[in-house]
Amino acid sequence: MSMTVRRLSRAATAGLVAAAALTAAAHSAEAADTLGSAAAGQGRYFGTAVAANHLGEADYAATLDREFSSVTPENEMKWDATEPSRGGFTFTSADRIVDHAQSQGMDVRGHTLVWHSQLPSWVGQLGASDLRTAMNDHIKGLMGHYKGEIHSWDVVNEAFQDGGSGARRSSPFQDKLGDGFIEEAFRTARAADPAAKLCYNDYNTDGVNAKSNAVYNMVKDFKSRGVPIDCVGFQSHFNSNSPVPSDYRQNLQRFADLGVDVQITELDIEGSGSAQAADYTEVVEACLAVDRCTGMTVWGVTDKYSWRSGGTPLLFDGNYDEKPAYDAVLSALGGSGDPGDPDGPGDPGDGTATCTATYTRTADWNSGYNGQVTITAGSEPISSWTATVTLPAQQSVSALWNGTPSLNGNVMTVRPSWNGTLAAGASTGFGFTVAKNGSDAAPTVGTCTAS
Ligand code: G3I
């Protein structure tokens, strides 16, 4: 679809806009029992990253439409997706997301205009002068297509290096245009869509550190010289190596004090159960404590499509069941869950927790094999499980992952490592490598015990 066609069709589709407004009104009139409505009660949006190719999946779309008030295209607005060849703009997948969001009364965050990654190779081949023109044309082309339809744009993404130096990251833009490319991108963006909030977005800037200090100094400089910048995005990808920083709130606040909005833009936290829930609570509370923290976006709807799905970092599991982290976020936003939902995590349940364990050989070679045991919760949520695996006498286990084993002779008892909490019907599993030592027989998997 060309830019012109899109703008004309937007203006001509008053019915669509009216329908979106009605849906939005319906959302806000509901009790605060979804993430979006609870966040709205706090004057914030609650968004998610969305992939166009999942919108056709009924559960995906239903969860998205019910819970979220803002969407960020996960990959569809990136340079490689929108301008794969110079001047050859293509918006099909991004339009699909924007159209879906608008039909549901959701806002759209634009991600992202200038980034070193997911950059088509032709961009890196340009000389400085051509590159400057191409960068500005890309901003104008993309922002022009969605003019008036995007609440915030990540104008520049991840331009600073990790580590202690606070230096800019090497990229075609940095290497050929120097520090000034960021300022130029923001000025071009302001002219392209004056209504959109213009954000700088980065990761590992969530606490006070050398990298966030460097971004802070840039924003301070921009504000003092009138370079147009409206917000800073904190990606907030957390796990045990990169936990929620203890000075997260203070860091958000110091940026807000520079006179910009702050947004949590790509939130996900690896883990499970109550520990993950507590981390999510901390993040939401930090945003709510900062007046200029205008909203939060989680980086995906369901664990199964997360960019790091092995870490189960999101609020809905692979079956779209609400995780303890979901309950924690809803509660931190001041919302209330549905106590009548018999499948909701944390519900007392009305029977005994159960699980099943099933075994598959996933790889096989002369001297060994890999086994995988899948643990599936029964009709009640479970908070832990135990499974036994008995190996034929000659065999021995050389490695085990996603579980905590204890060995008694050839009987391995395996308990969860990070993956104890399962919603009703949800699955996890552990894997292991076995040395055959002359026996190719299969192990026996005993009864799964849940609590
Ligand atoms: O769509 C193709 C598919 O056709 C192909 O078969 C497959 C083979 O690898 O690749 C698919 O594309 C992948 C795409 O995700 C869609 O799934 C790309 O390889 C993969 O690189 C891409 O990863 C994305 C990543 O950015 C790229 O840097 C993730 O989905 C996306 O979640 C992630 O998002 C970034 C933010 O933009 C910036 N901040 C960090 C964040 C996480 O890395």
C-alpha cells in the first residue's frame, strides 16, 4: 500500500475511526479487570509487542484484544521490513498490526526508525552524504505513512555501547555521520509527524550506570539546546544475570526530571512463580511512582512466542493462561482479578493437584542419547512437581537441564529448577544426556507427583 493510499483511506474510513472510539469507550467502561483497563485507571497505557503473523490465531488475538491498550509491532516497522530496497517502502505487515490495533481502540508505539540491527545491507554500503539522505528519507517515509496514528516513536534505538565507557555504539550511522546523527534523526522526525512523541530507546539503561549516564547526558544536552525529544524508553529485559535494578525508580525519575516522559518499552522478566511475580510488581510500582512514566509495554503476549521463550518471561503461558506474574501486575495496577475463575492461578482449587510425565528420546548416537521428560499439570495449577527416571543398569547420566536431579543408584529424582509453577494443563520439561555404555534400552519414567 502506498503512503498516499493509506492516508486517503484513513481519512475516508470515518466508520472505522468511529468503531475504534466505541471500542475504546467500551474498554474504559469495563471494570478494571484487565491490564489495559487497570492501567487506564492509573492514567497509563499497558501494551504488548505484537507479531503480525500471529494475529490469525484466535487465542492470541483474544488475549491481545481483551488485555492490552497499546501495541508495538515486534519486527514489522523495522528498516529491513519497511524499506528492504532504497525507496521501496512496504507496509503490509505493519499495516496489519496498526489496522488491528485501531479496530480495537488500541494505541500504537512505533518501533523503530534508526537502529544498527535489522538494517538491510544496502544502507551500510552508502557513503556519508547518501546515508544521511537515506536516513532522513526513511524517517519521512515511515512516519509519513503513519502520520497521526502513532502515539510514540522509537526514533533511535540502542545507540550506546554496553560496558563502562558510555561510548556510542559502532554502526553505519555512528561511524559515517558521527554523534550528530541522533540529533538529526530527531529533528527530521519532529517535522515528519509533529503529533508523535519522539523517544530514545535502549537496554541496560534501567538502573544508574555508565550507559544510562551517557544517555542521560545526551538527553540533558538535547533539552538544553532545544533538540526535539519527548521521552526515553527503558527496554527492561530482565533475568538473573540482569535483575531489576534496585535504583530502577530513581533512574526513571532522574530522566523524568529532565523534562521528558519515560516509558517501559520491552518489559520481560525470565523466571516463574512468585519470584517472577515479585519482580513484575517492582517494575509496575516503579512506573506508577514516577508521574511522567506514561505506560508500560511487555515484549510479547505469550511465553511461547517470546524472543527468549525458554525463559518464560511474559504474563501469559503457552496456553494463554494467566501466570502469577499476571495477577501481580493486575494487582499492582489496582485492578482486580476474577475470583470466580476456576482456572486462575492462585485460586485455591477444588481438588488435588496432579501432573503427568511423558518421555521422548530427542537425539540418538552410537554411544549416547538425549531424553526429554514433559511435565504437564492436571486440571489444577501446580506450584511444584517431582518425577523419577530409572535408567537401565549400565547407563549413566552426563548432563541434565531445566531440572534439579538427585541420584540414588540408577534412579534419578528430578524436581524443578526455575519451572515449578504451572497453570492447569500447562507443560514444562527437563532434558538429559545419557551415556549408553553398551545398553540402548529406554529409561522408565515413574509417576509424576505435584504439589
Ligand atoms: O521471519 C523469519 C522467518 O521467516 C525465518 O524462517 C526465521 C529464521 O531465522 O527468521 C524469522 O525472522 C526472525 C524474526 O525475529 C521474527 O521471528 C529473525 O530471524 C530474528 O532475528 C528476529 O528477532 C527479533 C530481534 O529483535 C532481532 O534483533 C525478535 O523477534 C524481536 O523480539 C527482537 O526485539 C528486540 C527489539 O527490537 C529491540 N530491543 C531488543 C529486543 C530483543 O532482542
